Amino acid sequence: MAGTHENNADTIMILHADGISGVLTLISIPRDLYYRGRKINALYRLYGPAYLAKSLSDITGLEITTYAVVDMFAFIDVINILGGVDIYLDEDLIDPTYRIKDDGVWGTLYYKKGQHHLNGIEALRVARSRHYSSDFGRAERQQQLIWSIKDKFLSLGFADIGRFYELIQVMFQYVDTNLTPFEALSLFKAYGNLQDQRNHVLNTDNVLYDTYTNVFFLEDKSIADEEGYDKGAWILLPEQNNWNLIPWYIRSILTSPEAE
């Protein structure tokens, strides 16, 4: 699954559904993962969603055959149609660089630690802010929002047929997927009620390390400490540059008997 804005894949996740164990697992792939000379989010912009899905298959060792790419405007509309979503923030979310306008008044993004009921615009702000947490913290908030949206879908009943119609219109307008509507509904019916939900983020606490593009290609890394040296763009790579670590780690996640 990819969340996009202006043809950039800002968010990349893999959703794995196991009907035997009854587990739904979300795995966030950082957009700064450096793969074959490019950040992975550039693959969507340059080659499209099918190529991105194929590359993620190669990286993770999973057979990823379906994709859904959601524009941020769909994210806003879907949440508003559902009547908002609930999310719990483990800590204050403060981002002085994120300018917002509420009731005609400009300010900066601030949400206190605790439970929040968010409309579409508010949820997008929480999902996109990264400057005063980290891209990994942002991925965790995005996962919470995905589960909250799923729960809202499950709460809809026959009396909400009008909302279903609105949601279908939004999907046709803003979602790019190789699933037919019937296939999407069948998958949701088969796996949507699975309650064991696990969240994982590939990050520097497990199998990744961070560096910079120009530093990565240096034989003598000490050169990067020289004053004025252009380190390039910040990137993420598997530890010891061993790409076998990522499929190993993901297999361990999916076969673990303990939910996290």
C-alpha cells in the first residue's frame, strides 16, 4: 500500500493477512531505503506501482501481487465520510515547522498526548508530520490510523448504504489498484474481521542503518568529517549492506507466535 501526494510515495506499507493464524500485520517500509541507487519512493514516481510492488517483493522475499495507491485527498475524504477516526498518541506531537489554519487562525501543529477524535484534515496532519519526531514515529502513527479506518469500515451497517456509495465514488476517483472492486470486497470480507493486529517498522532499531549518499560510496569515510564536505541525501540501508537481512527479519515477524 502506498500513500501519495503529487506523484510522490510518501508512505509505503505491506499488509499481510494470515487466515490460518488469524493475524493481520502491517510492515512500514521507510521511503528513504536506498535500493539500487535510488530511494525506494522514487521507484513509484519513475516506474509506477507495479514496479514498486515487484521491487518490494525482491527486497522482502514476499510475493506481492496486488497494490493499492491512495492519494492524500482520498485519505481526507474517506475519514470524513466515516465520521472521523480515533487515535491514541503516546506522547505530545509538536511540529513548529508544520503550519496549520483552523477557524481562520494560523498556528503550528500541536496535539497533546492522549486520545483524539480526528477529522480527515487533522488525521492527515498527524500522518504527515515528521520534523519533531522521526520518520519511524510517523510510520507508527500511520499504522494506528489504518487500523482505526478498518474498524470504522467494520462498524458500518445496512443503514449506512449512503456512506458506502460515497466511499465507492472516492475509491474510483483517488485510488489506483490492480484489484477489481469485487476482489477488494472479497479480501475485506475474508480478512477484515481478524482482530490480532501487529505493527512493525523497518528502522535503525532492527535491521537498518543510516548514512548519506555521498558518504556511502566513500572508501575512506573519514573524508566526510572534513569541513564543508557535501554528505548528500540521508538514506537507509540494511546492516552490513546485507540485503538478506530484510527478508530474514520479515519472515521472523510473520512466523512469530507473539503479537506486538
